[in-house]
Amino acid sequence: MASYSIKLYEILILALITCTKAKLGEFKETSMTIYFQDQFGGPNATVAQILPEYIGGHLSFKKFGAIFCTDDLVTEGFDVSSAQVARAQGMYLTSALDGSNTHVLVSIVFNNGEYKGSTLEIQGASAQFERVREVAVVGGTGKFRFARGYLTFETIHINVEANLAVIQCNITVLHY
Ligand SMILES: *[C@@H]1O[C@H](CO)[C@@H](O)[C@H](O)[C@H]1NC(C)=O
Ligand SMILES: *[C@@H]1O[C@H](CO)[C@@H](O)[C@H](O)[C@H]1NC(C)=O
């Protein structure tokens, strides 16, 4: 009798696990390295300062309260002419009084390749003058539904004449 009820219990647990699995499946981990081509000036700039006004004609990343909107080209490789994978669209706000942190609210909108039509949502504080900045990935859509994880930003190249910074972005996310 005792062993019968234990078996029944086990079957129930198994059924429960199977049901949950059938609904959501298992988390997959995806990692990738992509490159933000950040055009910070010139006629085709992909970053603009909203407030306060430009100071001396330069973007004032250090100024507390400075808000920027961005629509950077995101490429598969370091080279600006390598295959496009996404646009990085959103905003960031200098959120530390001393200017050291910026608050990032950016969507990676995949528009080409394997993840076309999906998005990843980046949100969090970024120590903007550190060599490597780690920021949370808090969600996603399409192939990245229920995504969570983190990414690193590293500015690996700056061309002042071309107003171009290339930011290497390594992403690790769990998603269904
Ligand atoms: C800006 O974009 C236009 C249109 O795509 C292009 O013809 C022009 O060469 C670009 N200018 C610079 C400085 O990149
Ligand atoms: C990002 O990934 C690249 C390529 O795998 C690697 O060379 C680089 O060190 C990584 N950067 C960080 C900050 O982990």
C-alpha cells in the first residue's frame, strides 16, 4: 500500500515536470560578439544629445543629466563595412553626479541574419569611462523571449577624424 502511494506520487511529480516542460521548454544559452559603429558627429551622426545643449560643440557625456539618443549600426565584425546584424536604438542618461555612470536603456533590434525580427533589451548603470562596462540584459522578443543575462561593452577603436567609435559588445543570455 505504502509503495503504491509513493509510485502514484512519483507519477504526479513526473506529470507536473512534463507539463512545465511542454509549456516553456528549457533555457538555452546564447553568446555572441557584435560591434556598435557609434558615429558621434558629422552629417550622419548616430548619437545626438537631447539635453542640456551641446557645450562648446562637443557632446558632454560627463555632465549629470545629459541625455543622448542613439541609433547605432551594429555589425557582425569590427569593420564598419562588415555585415549588418542590428541597430542599437534607445537612450542613455548621465546618472552619476560626478559623471562616472550613465544609465543605458537600449534595444538591440536585429534586422539581418539569424536573429532578424528579434530584440534584446539592455538596461542598467554603465561605468562609462571604464575600459570594460558590464550592463544587464533584462528581456527580449522573438527568439529571445524571456531573455536575461549580461553584456560587456569595450570601446576598442576611436577615429576622431571620422567621428567613429567602435564598441565591442559581448552578450550572454539565457532564453527559451
Ligand atoms: C552620409 O550619408 C550619405 C547618405 O548615405 C552619404 O552619401 C555620405 O557619404 C555620408 N557622409 C559621411 C561623411 O559619411
Ligand atoms: C569579448 O569577446 C572577444 C571575442 O571572443 C574577446 O576577444 C574579448 O576579450 C571579449 N571581451 C571581454 C570584455 O570579455
